[in-house]
Amino acid sequence: MANARIKICGISTPDTLDAVLAARADYVGFNFFPPSPRHVDMAAAAALAARAGSTIGKVGVFVDPDESLLREAVAAGRLDAIQLHGEEAPERCAALRSRFGLPVWKVIPVSNAADVARADAYREAADFILFDAKTPKDATLPGGLGLRFDWSLLAGLRMALPWGLAGGLSAANVRDAIEATGAPLVDTSSGVESAPGIKASDKIAGFCAAVRA
């Protein structure tokens, strides 16, 4: 089995960025959604992006963003991709991809097979699909809560687009997740934290090692 690519999301400090780089993850996520405990402002994003350089893919995470926010964040974070974690319709994804000239990653919240099937609507509008656990209706955040969904829903999945798996992944379960789904990319945030928004360098290293074990 080829190793899955790795994205560590919600990085907000130089020390934890250094841990991501040392662990040789493929992507780092910068969160531009203000209610999140992992939120970074433009100055912090610019400093992190400069520190990362071109050694890792930089993905900006947004929830139903307006174009002014995207414009600032793309420049500050030197973004390589835009991840949309809200209610963005295919038409909106396609418009933003055209406007900013960057790959669009669309998050699809999953609790059942019908949710997985929704991804097909984005086959001409996005460049990558990220399946994540659907949060409760009263949740204040669309993700990053450590929730997971039934991985068997992705077993044997055939997709027109590249895709990845998120939702409750940690060093303890990521190999099982990859074996169950065949996910070519895995994304973690709370699974490498000691508290909400506080990344732990040893957990980052452990997660990446588990994926490659």
C-alpha cells in the first residue's frame, strides 16, 4: 500500500509549523475562520508562510468566505489551494477557482451514503474532495471537533476527483482508516492537539509516522 499524503490542519505557531515540516507532511492548513480556536490573522499567516517557504503545500481553510477575505488570505498565506468548508454550491466553487486561479478543495460533511454521493455534483467545480464527519446542527464549528464517520461508506469508492479523508483521525486510528477506505490523503487537526487549538509537536510526529508505518 502506497503511503497516503498527509495534511496537518490548523497550524498557528512557528514551533508547530516546524514540527509539521520536520515530520515531512505534504500540506499544512491555515484556518481563516474567526470563530475557530485555530484561526490565524493575516500577519500570522504571512509569517508562517514565509517560514514554510515552498517546502510544503499551503492550504487556506475558509467557511463561506467573501472575496475580500480570500484576496487577503491568498496573498498573506501564499496559498497553494483554497479549502471550502461551508455551504458553498458547485457554482460558487467554480467561480472562486476561476477568480483566484488556485485549486479548490471542497469539504463534504458525511453521515450517510447520500452525503458521499453529493461529491459528484462538484466534479466540474472543484479539484479535490475532502470527506469529513458531519457536525451536529447546533455545533458552532463545521469541523475540527474530533468527530468521525462510518469509514465503510467510502469502501471501494470510485471518484472522478482526487479525494481525502478527515474527521477524528489520530496516530491511534489513521492506519485503520486508510486500510478501511483506501484514502490517498489524510487530514488531521484536533487529533494532534493537547487542547482545542493547541497543537502538540510529538502528536504531529506520531501521526505522520503512523501513516508511513
